[in-house]
Amino acid sequence: MAPLAAARLALLASLAPAFGLILFRPAARRWIVVLVSAALAANLALLLAMAASYAERPPWALRTDDAMLVLAMPLAGPAFVARAGLILIVLLVPARRVQWPAAALALASLALAGHAAAAAPWRLAAAMLHLLAAGAWAGGIIALWLGLRRGEGDAGARAAAFAGPGLAIVLLLAVTGAVAAVALAPGPAAALGTAWGRLLAAKLLLVLAMLALAWRHRDQLVPMVLAGRAGAPRRLMASLRMEGGLWLAVAALVALAGLMDPAGG
């Protein structure tokens, strides 16, 4: 399970923030290229990890037929190929009007490798929207941090302006996350008795911590930056790094929970 979880985390942790950066800071071309290149490598790593899992042999002993078996799967196989093509489009075409829909489709396709893949269409759509919201959140954090690090004069104003989109992102995450949890969990008490349920509870606690940091940014640190308080940009950057670390921890739990049975752990 460890190689699969690691590959899933690598793909989510590279593709999601790349999508968010394209939305909120498309000029950060170097960051986008690095993240998208990592996503392309992680997509291949996930394919090999799945092939090794099904073939019950180590990755270095895989045969071509093992990878072809995964590519022949009804949903996962085409998703790997389509995702690789979409990632290459983002990498090779610098136009934002092309990049953001390609990145959005690539990120949404990760839902086809989770529990929602075999669920009703509305649940699959909710899982895809959840992924897009998570990517927007991650990209927003990095975009704000980059502006502050470079000492841009409008960095504080940009952070203040993010309050509206940030609220929409949080609401979308809450609604789509609740849909997934209710649909998958056997019941609150029963869910907490499984490893999957405990991971879900840990994810919720981490998300609440992220929301607390976001509230602190909006109500305390961003106004301090706008007022020109000494050291305020540095404090906001540190808090954004903490929020980014929490996001990565949530992504790790998601990558692991996606490999578990909600009913039995």
C-alpha cells in the first residue's frame, strides 16, 4: 500500500497546486512548469505502482503486460492516458485559456482512481469538484506567499481580495466533502470504528486548523500588512507556510484513505 499511497500523494500534491497557480498567478511560469513536470512523473509512478500491486511483484520486476493490464481497465486506464496528455498540454502550451481547462480536467480525473469511480454520477461529480476546490486553495496559498516573498507592493491588496474567492472555495470544499463522507460512511459511530473513519476525522481536524489560520490571515495579518506594520509580511508568509503544510498533511490522508475500505478500514 505504501508505494500506491506515495504515488497518489505525489500526483495530488503536484497537480492540485499547479491548477490553483494557473488560476491565481499564471505569471509564476517556473513554479507551474516544475509542478506540472512533477505531476507527469507522478502519473507514471502511479501507473507502475498500480501495476506492481496487481501483479504482486516489485516495480523493477514489472513486465510490459503488467502496465498494459492497468491501462486496459475501463476507467483507470483511459484516465492515465488522458491525464498524461492533458498534463503535456499544460506543460507545452503557455496560454492560460488553454492551461486552466486542461489542468482542471487532469486534476478532476484523479476522482476516477478513488471510491467515487464506482459511484453514481452525482457523487463522481462531487468528488471532482472537491479536487478542484482543493487545488484552488493550494494554489491560492502559494500565489499569496510568492507575492509577499517578492515584496510586491500590491501583495497585501491581493491577499485581501482573495477573501471572496477563498470563501467560495471553502464552501465548495465543505459541501462536496460532506457529500462524499455521507455517501461512503456506514454511520458516524461505525465510521469511527474503522481506520478509514479515523483518517476522515483527522482530515476534518486538519481542515479546521487551516480554516482557523485563514481566519487569522483575513482578520489580523492581512490588515497589518495593508497598514504597513513592520514585520507583518514576514508573519503572514510564515502563517501561509503553516497553512500549506497542513494542506499537504490533508493530501497525505486523502491519498491513504482512498486505498481503504470505508466499511472495514
